[in-house]
Amino acid sequence: MRVPLEISFRSVEKTEFLEGLIREKSARLERICDYLTSCRVAVESPQKHQQSGQPFRVRIDVKVPPGHELVATRETTEGDIHNDLPAVLRDAFGAIERQLKKLVEQQRGQTKTHPEQETNAFVSKVFKDEDYGFLKTLEGRDIYFHRNSVLHDEFERMEVGTGVRYVEVQGEEGPQASTVKVVDRPRGTANTES
């Protein structure tokens, strides 16, 4: 791992096998998200039961920019107290892997979204020759935007009715849109609903 992996064992014998398993599973996390900032794995045996076996607890703590912390904790319970430690480790890493995949998909915009839930304004006027236009917010306000504030070089493709998401900032002449992202294109006239 490029990120320093912190492994701690408390009341559990540290073995090469366990440490190798943790390093292998941690490397998988880094393949899912290559920009992790930390990964801590704590393996412990909180209490010893001489007749009912030895419970284990595994806690995995992963930090992902810009400020996300994912945690998975797995432990044996009374019903599964005879599970071996490698099984508990695999289960904990499976849980953190699912959380990490979900976060990475959200960060990359790969989760399914509904444009009508994301849109917070529509293009009401666009003057392509002059590099600006106006948005009509869902509250009915007009907001100025410039070509440079439109993401992904999509200014030329904007037309009246295009749904957008934007951030409002205070400009020299009043509110204006910054970071304008196209989220929904207008439908053709044949598909227009009343």
C-alpha cells in the first residue's frame, strides 16, 4: 500500500498469516480507491471465555478525501463465538469494501440520479454570440451566467429549457451563477408533457 497501513493486535497473537491476510485485503481497498489517506486495522480479543471460546473484534477505519471516514466493525457473538479470526477479518473487510465502493461511485457520479431531483434552475435566455445567458431558478428569480461558469465546455449545447445545477455567488451587478452543470436537456416537442 502507498498509504501507511496501521495494524494493531490487542490480546491476540500476531502471526505472519494474519498480518499477510490484512495486507492482502488492504491492497484490495487501495485498488478500489487509490487516493486513501489512511487505513487502520485493529484486531483484539476483548475478553476470554475459557469454556465458550474466545471472541474476536476487528475494526477497520479508512479515511478518504475530502473528509470521509468509513468504519467497519465485526465481532463474534455468542452464537458464532467459534468463528475463527480469519473469517471475522474477511467479513470486516467485505463490509468496508462495500462502503468504499459506494462512496467512490458517488464521488465519480456513477450512482443513479433523477435529473428532476438535481435541477435547481433552467436556462431562460442564452446569447451565444455574447457568451452569456440567464437562468430561471425554481423560485422564479433570474440569475446571470457567463460561458466561463459552464462546466465541461457545454455552453454551446445550452438552449432554453436546459435544466442545470449551479452555485450562486454575488457578482458586481448582483447574484450570478457559478459552476453551472447541465443535468437535463429539454425534450423534443413531440414528447412534451402538459
